[in-house]
Amino acid sequence: MIDIRYHIYSIAAVFFALAVGIVIGTSFARSSPVGGAERRTIIRYENSMRSLKREIEKTAEDNARKAQIAKNCEEFCRAALPSIAKNRLLGRNVAIVQTGDYDDLSGNVKLVLELAGAHVNSVTDINRLFPWDDDTKIAAALTHCGIAPPSDPKEARNKLFSVFAGMLYAGQYQLLASRFEESKVAKFTGEYGRVNRLIVIVGGTESEPTFSPQHIDSQLISQLDAPDVTIVGCEGSQAVGSYISAWHKTGIATVDNVDSAIGQMALICALNGENAQFGTKENADRLIPHTLEPPMGVAR
């Protein structure tokens, strides 16, 4: 779907071009007699300009009206979210991994998961500026943590993310967190000695230079792949560098609008097993989850 802003800009460009034509035509008219054909041309351009002006104004008004409707819907969903989300993840252990640039998004995700009754045991912030494409640097980070790197340098990244997977899912290697932080690989917050069956990856970047899902997310998801683990990737609707396509290739559920109330509801449903591509972007399967039934023990 074409963004309404581009439609307005294109109309404005035509409007400007017509105005330039009028000015040029008028300047020629001053130096030579204006015939009937020229007058009709100028009148036709003037009428076209008035028509385009009205269309621009109408488009702007329609855009403002639709924006207000969207805002009202978001406010309604936001007000309804606590009662809808209640107990849907009651007692479930969750680990959050931030692989993108939007720090505040991880905090919002943590709040909504706790609203649904989950225990968010840890938040891991992967350093996107670490040279993830440099096998030597990755091997050095493993060595600093007291882990013997593989004989094949190309396997160093797999080894590192297998350790991360053990920390996130199985409650292992928690004593290595400080060593990894010293190597500037990641920051670790929370408890890493607990088993987490649910993993939420928060991605999306503010600019292309930090776009690295192929080096980070794909590797991590591969190491976390287990029958009893549910992984969901999510990002905000305004992410400049989107991770959605990279996540789709791994087969996990995704939410591309987790900064909205309906996106947060979709995240909860995805963690409960509804595997789909939720959101509003081009590759999304659906906006509203199919499993929005009240959980057991909650009144309808």
C-alpha cells in the first residue's frame, strides 16, 4: 500500500510544476500579444491548480481523520490490555534478549509479560557493535571466559552462542556473565540460574550499520532450537532496519508492531504457541491473534 504522504508529495510536485509553467508562460505573454489559445491554456492550468489544491487539502484531512481513528483504537486496546492479558502467561519463566537498538522496547516488553503473569528472569543486551563477523575476536572472547575455542575458527561463533543458549534456556554458565561483559560481548541483567522455556528476542535497528541479524539472531535461534522452547522475535513498527525477514527464515513466530497494544497481545499469544507473523508490515500473516480466548480460570 502506498504511503499517503508520498501521494500528497507527488500531487504537490505536479502543483509546483504547473505553477512554474504559469510563471514562464506569463513572462512570455508580457513580451508578446496573448492569443485566445494561450489564454485558454492559462485558464486550464489555473483550473487544474485549483483542483489539485482541493485534492491536497482533502487528502490531508482524510489522513488526519484516519490518524485520529487509529489513535482512538490504540487507546481502547491499551485500556483493555490488562484484563485481556491477565494470567495468560501465569507462572511461566521468560528470558528477554535484545539484539536491536531500541532499548526502551525491551522495558515495555518486560512490563507486558509481567502483566500477563510471567516471571522475566533475565534481560540480555547483545552488543551490536562487537565484531560478530570476526572469528578471531569471538575466539578471544571465549578464551577470556575460560572456554577453549574450537580448532576451526569458523565454529567459534556457534560455540559462543551455544554458551549463550545454555545461559538463557538451561540456567548454565551464569558465572561467565561478568567475563562476557568484560569482553564487551553483551550485558546481563537478572538471574541466569533458572530454566526458561520462553525466549523473546527484541530486534530492529535505528540505522543500517548496526543491522546484524544474520550474525546474531539466526545463530542464537539455531542454538536455542529445542522441542520445549518457544522463541518469538519482536520489533517496533518504526524500526529502520527490520529483522522480520531474517526471523522468518528460522521459522519462529514474529511480531512487527510490539510497540502497540495489539502487538503486545500478539506477543503473548505467540508465546502461548500461536506461530504466525503478526503485525502490519508487508510480510505479516495477521494483525489479530486467532487464540484470543480467555485463559482457564478467567471470567469471560
